[in-house]
Amino acid sequence: MRVLVCAALFALCWILTFAINEELANAPNQRTRSIQMRQSNGVKSNRDDLQEGFSEDTQMDEPGEEMAEKEKPKGKKTPEEILAAKAKKAAEKEAKAKKPKPTKKPKPTKKPKPPKATKKSKPPKATKKPKAAKPTTPARETKPTKKPTMEEEEEKLLLELGWDTLSPKETEMEKPIGPDHDMHSKKDPTTPPSVKEHMPDNWDSRHEIQEPDLIPKVKQPSSTDDPSIYLPIPEEATTTPRTIAPWYEEYDYADLAAKKQEEELEKARKAKEEKAEKLRKMWEEEEEEKRKQTALHAEPKKCPPLGLESHRVEDDQILASSSSNLGYSALRGRLNMQNSADEEDVYGGAWCADTEEKEHWFQVDGRREVEFTGVITQGRNSESNNDFVSSFFVAFSNDSREWTVLHDGYAEWLFYGNVDKDTPVMTEFSYPVVARYIRVLPQSWNGSLCMRLEVLGCQLPTSYATENDVPPTDDLDYRHHNYKEMRQMMKVINEECPNITRIYNIGKSFQGLKMYAMEISDNPGEHEPGEPEFRYTAGLHGNEVLGRELLLLLMQFICKEYNDDNPRVHRLVETVRIHLVPSLNPDAYELAYEMGSEMGNWALGHWTEEGYDIFQNFPDLNSVLWGAEDRGWVPRIVPNHHIPIPENFLNGSVATETKAIISWMERTPFVLGANLQGGEKLVAYPFDMQRPPRATSTDGRVGQPVQEYHNMNEETWARIQRQNEGALRETADENLFRWLATTYAHSHLTLTENHRGSCHTDDITGGQGIINRASWKPVVGSMNDFSYLHTNCFEISIFLGCDKFPHESELPSEWENNREALLAFIEQVHRGIKGVVRDVDGNLLANATVSVEGIKHDVKTASTGDYWRLLNPGEYRVTARADGYSSQTRLCIVGYDANATPCSFTLTKSNWARIQQILAQSGKRPRLVNNIPRNANNQVNGGSTGPAGGSQNERLNRIRLMRMRKLRMERMKSSTTTEMTTSTTTTTPEPTTTTTLGSTSESWYDWFEQESFNFEHTIDED
């Protein structure tokens, strides 16, 4: 019977043990669910939980470990509840600390970081202290726990039922089992918490009275108990093989969720701050970049003109919205365009728009992408109107359809234009704009809408050169030189080539600047007989600077090529004495140089400091010559060459520079020369002054007053002009001048291109590039006419281009265009004949006259007796004459060779010169025969009177002399006249007294001197 009872008890104990194990296995899951419920719904009050714990403990009657576990929290709070309460308080404090965070706005800087202070003082972090005791938990570290055997379990049950003697191990059975046990052991393994610790006012009789019959006792273990009783039960480890997070880790999970949320908020705040900081830095960098760009473009990029003024921009590249009439089309909108004399003609002085149109624009096509940097605007060239554009927009396009107006960042950029009609105004863009088309959109203007302009732009580095672009081949200094730089450049050339160069000055300007000249010759500083003198001059007008730079480049080129043994240059240096004067008006050039390229108007720097135009400031010798021809005084009274300067000319209105140039011309026997000018593209030759028509009577006799022409109608005047067109402006060497002009024009690379027309009108040269100045723009007192009539020099004017002051970037191409022409024109000095005039003793005769039959223009020999006469190829009868010598005539043939034909003369003394020489040696002088009135019986019929003589011998002597004169004239095959005029002097334009032969007479030897002068020429009777 006892055995059965024991078996039943054993089975009951086994069932209870299994139930307890199952409950212990499910306890962690229940606790996890309860923690999650407390996190979602909140933590209940501690007192309610405590009361529930007491009610449960008092209702437990069954003995065993389960009852001991339920009786454990009797009269006190569980550690979970205490920690939950602390967590609740910490959450409240944390919520209070986090409450102002959402209201704070992220700032662009890292300054605001107040939430970090709340992070340090978070109360929940104190709950993580039990983690430090984790390594000390024997339940986790003691793995060698084994499953209890059947005997051990049976012994435990017997002890619990009280069937065996109570032993000290009973206290171990009273120790609660489960996770709570671990909690107590971790918190304090020696003194587990009691109700008194949490509720000191609560009294329990079980702590006062011992009741051994109560099984099991709920008395809390004292602090003197053995720590080994808190070792974990092996069933707990075996029944829960899964790793279950302890209670504090589970609570930390909730705390970590809040911490994670806080960290996420902190990260979001930091991200916002970083983003704001990045934006701030980006804005600062953009502002700094803009500031740098503004500083960079404070001085805009410098680009040369596209070429509206110089006509490098073709007519088909220019377009406008409208035009007021044909004379003011878009083609007239080039900078410095000049109008014709009649403003209503087809050649207006600007582009003028039709005011009835709503939109106005002026367009330029670059033909490829160009980097535009600015525009230069100018008003209308007019004598009576003051028209100009005062403000405008600028637009760009790549297809001429969609246009973009230049913007300054806030609005369309309005540029201010001109304030008068003549002064150019440069408008530079703050940054370059790359486009193909550019438009100027006028917005306001004065008077009529008229303007002239130039566009500034650079070709892109990737663009290809056009067929018209000629790359330079010479290593020269291509830039503009002011006065000091010009002088320094000439000194450098002189140092490089001292054997062939010499620097001298021909005079001083009004402000005292020296007019320097460079002589290039194999023997500089000395005139060699047989070597012709040649000159190039430039800078007559200070603002026409291309000729100045071309002469400086020519100096460099000749010196460099001579040192490199260029045979052509060697021949020029050895056979010609070359004079190069780059600036004849240095005062005006300095004024134009200060303004710079394109910025000086058409007239700035044109005149001298005194207000003279040097080219037109020379004596008017044309009127002297033509007046003498009309009166029949040429060549006996007035010669057709070396016409003397009027007496009072140099004391009148003459520029200081002009006086210096005249003195230079007179002391140097120049043969050929040219002056380089600008503003047009052609070569002009004399005469520069148009001759007034000569009046003739109805019977063909000369002498009808010129005033009668004023009574003619316009048709009659035009008919007479056409009839006398050649005679009114042609020189005696018309054909030669045309050849010289053609040589330069056709040697130039672009001067004969007539498809562009001239600079300001249509082509006036007929495609030849040359024109007679009198038929184009006649001037009085020009340098060319003075040089032709007062010296032996044949001089022409070369107009190098439409742009008077081209940009520095255009100098290389201009040098290439003019280099061959400059050299070829110098070589024309050898065209014609040359020689020496001497007497039979070999003495060189200075100032001897050399005349060519059929050409009414003579030349004189130099002080060394040599001469040069420019002639076209052909056969010529040439005569040399000198005072006191008999003339000599030769037949000279001019060929097509490069050198001049030698044609020298040897003169013998005349009979009268020999008589004068003999009488001078004997100390005798000729006796002057006075005119005595004849007696009435000796009067000669026919109205002629002769000298009355008291002696028949004197009369016979007079007759003999007249016969000798007649025979002499017949031998020379010259026509004779029955009435001749004589004069007391031949150096003045008009003789002081004129007499007829027979009325009055000079001494007989003076009469023979008159006879020996130009006896082979006839007197014009037309």
C-alpha cells in the first residue's frame, strides 16, 4: 500500500514539475508581451500592481515551487514595475527636453547645437547599469549544469512533502525559480529584496511567528544565506534552449527605440544644417565667382574692328530694317563714311532709317562665329543736320531668326550712344559674346534716326583663315609707334645697318619736334653723281598713320634683307639714294595717337598745330604757269619748269612744317617721290588743280575776257568743259604719270579690286586704281604740283586705305599688301634717261637745262652736273643748254630695260661768251650805244623806227648784226616773228616793261643774251 502511495505521489510530482517547466518556458514570452503592452498603453500605477500581487499570493494554497514563485512579490513592487516607473519618469523628462526641438529652425551655420545637453542628462541611461553585472550571472556563464536524475527529483519531492527530515537544503527549495530569480541574483545575490525594503510600514506576522507546519514558508532569505542557493535550476536552461533577452535588455530595446528616434531626429537636424551650410557655401562661391568675373571683366577684352570702315566687311554682310532713301541705305552705315557735296545725292553720310517703321535695327553678319566685344557708334556726316543715336540695345543670333538681347542680369542692357554727330563713342560689353550675327537696336535719337558704326570682335581660335587673309612672312615690328618710339626704332635700325643708313632731320614742327628722315644708300650722307634721289614721305596729316608705319616697316625690311644678302635690295641700295620721312606732321600725330585707333574722327589730327593742311599749303605755281601761257610768255619770259616762288609767299600764311619741306626739296635733287596718305584707296597723279578754261574770241584770237563765260548757259559751259577736258588738268608728262601710278596700283595686292567700289562712293577709277586728282577732288597749292613745277621731282599721292588709323592687328596684312608696290615704285627711278652735262674742258655744268622735244617740261642738272629725266620707252630728241654755251641736241632711245639710258652732253662756249671772255681778259668793256632820234629824212616807212645815228658805220653795223641773227635762227630751223617782246628781267612772273623791236632796245650784248636763251622754242600763238 505504501508503495502505491509513493508511486502516486511520484507521478503527481512529475506532473507538477512538467507543468512548472511549461509555465517557466512561457513566462518570457508573456513578459515580452506585457512590456510591449506597457509601451503602447502606458505603465499602470505601482500600488495597483502591488495589490494584485498580494491578492494572488493570498489565494495560493497549493504547495510547491509554483506557489513559492507566486508568493514572492507579496507586499512589494516587482523590479520591472520599478524600472517601468523610472522609465516613465525618464520619458516624461525626455519629452520635456525634446519639446522645443521641433520649433528650432535649421540655420546655415553649425552654431545651434542645444539638443546635445539634453542627450547627456537622459535618465533612462541609468537603467543600463545592470548590464555591468551580466558577466557575473552564473546562469549564463555556468554551462556544466546537468539534468537532475530521478533519485534527485524524488528526494526533492519528499522533502517538499515533509516526509523527510527538514534539512538546510530546504531553503534552497524556497528560493523562487524563474527569470525573477535571475533579476534578484543580479541585483543583490546575498540579500534579496523583501517587502520591508519597499514598504517599511507593512507588517507581516509570518516574519514574527514561526509556523513550521505551514508548507512552504514564504519567509525571505536572510542576508546570511549561502549564495549557492541562488544557482539556476537546470530545467530552466534545458527547457529554454533559445537565447532570450533579459528584462533589462528588453527595456533597453524600448529605450533604444526612443534613442534611435532621437538619433534620427538629430541626424535629420544635422542633415538640414549640413545642407544649409552647403547652400551657404555654394552661394558664397557663386558670389565670389561673380565677383571675380566682375573684376575680370572690369577691363573688357580688347578686340580689333571687324572691318566696316576698312571695307573688309563686304556689302552683302550689312543689312538694315529700312532706309529713308537710296542714298542712306545700310551700306552708308560704315564708320567715318563721308557724304558727297550734294547731301540729297545717292551718297549720304550715314544710314538713316525710315521713321514710319515700328522696329529699327542695323545688322552685321560675321559669316562665322565671332567673339563680339563692343561697338563704336557715330552720327551722320552732314553740313546742315545734327543727327545721331543716343541710346540703343544690342542683340545676337546664330541663325538671324532667334535673337537674344544683351542682358545685365536685371534687365535688357541699354547702352548710351553719341552726343554729337562727329565724335565716335566706343561701347564695350562686360563680357564677350560668341555669335554670328549682331544687331544694334536704336531706342532714342536726335533729329533723324541716322548712325554710322564699327563692330569690335575677335575671330575664334578654331576658325580658319579666309582666302583674303594674307599671313605675314617678315619678322618685323608690327605696331604703332609714337614720336619717341619712332625715334628709337630709327636708331635701332641705324645701329644694325650703320654702313647704309643715316638719320637726319629736315626741320622742326611748330611745337619743336624734329621731322626725322632716314637715308639709305651705299654712301650715306653724300650725293653721288649718277645716283638718283628718291623719297617717300608720310604723315602730312597726323591722323593718317598707315603710311607712317609702312615706312618704318620698309626701313626694317631693307636693313634686314641687306644683311641677308637679298640681291634685289642690294641693287636698290647701291644704285638709289633713298630718303624715308615717316612723319611730316608730328604734332598732329601725337594728338591722334592719344585718341587711338577708330576713336579719332575724320578731322582730328588732320591739320597742323597752327591749323594748316600741309598738303595744300604750298605756293600756287599752276596759276603762274597758266597765266604766262595765256599771254605767250612761256618759255621766253616764264619757264615751264623751276618756276620761282612768289616773293611774298614765305612771309604769308605758311606752316612751319611747309617751310622746312620746301627748303629740303630745293637742296636735294629728287627725281621721283610719293606721299602716303589715307581715307581712300587709289593712286592720284598731278595736276591736282584744275585749270580754268582759256577765253578765245570768235575769230580764234586769244585775249577774250574770261568773264564772258559767266554769260553762257549750263549746256554751253558743259560742252566747252568736255572739249577742253584734257587740257584743263593734264600735265606735259601725263602718260608718264599714268605709268607711275599704274605701277604702284597694280603691284598692290588689293588696290585694283573694284567690286567693292571706292571708300565713299562708287569706283571712280574704272577698275584701274588710278585717277587724276584734278578730276576727282581738285585742290590748290598741292605738294605734288609744287614738286613738279618747282623741282625736277615727279611726285604722286598714294591713298593706302579707307581707314586712316587702322588697328594694330591689321598692320601685318597691310604690309603684305604694300610691300611689293613700295619696292617696285622705287625701281621706277631708273626709267628714262640719265647723264652728265659738261663743257669741252670736262667741267661739270650745274643748272643746265635738258629739254625733250614734244614735252613742254624741262629739267635741270644738279650741282654735280648730272641729271635724270623720267620717260616712257621710245625715241626722243633731247637738247641740253647752258648760259654761255651753245646748245647740243641728241637722239636718245629709251628701252624696256631696268636701267636708265645714258645720254650725256658736252657743250662748247658760244661766240658771244668767247667775246666776253676776251674783253674781260684785256680789261675792256663793251660800250653802250645810246638811241638817238633820226632826222626826218632818215625815217623808215612802214611804221618802224630805228636808232638815229650820226654815222653811217653805226647803221651798217646794226644791219650786219640783224643779218647774223637771222641766219643763226634759220640754221636752227626755228620760226621767226616780225614782232618780239623783250623784258628787263626774266625772274618775275610778269615783266616790268615790254617793248617792241625798233621802239626801244637794250644794249646789243644784252640783246644777244636774250637771243641765246631757249632759241629753239616757238612762242605759242593759240
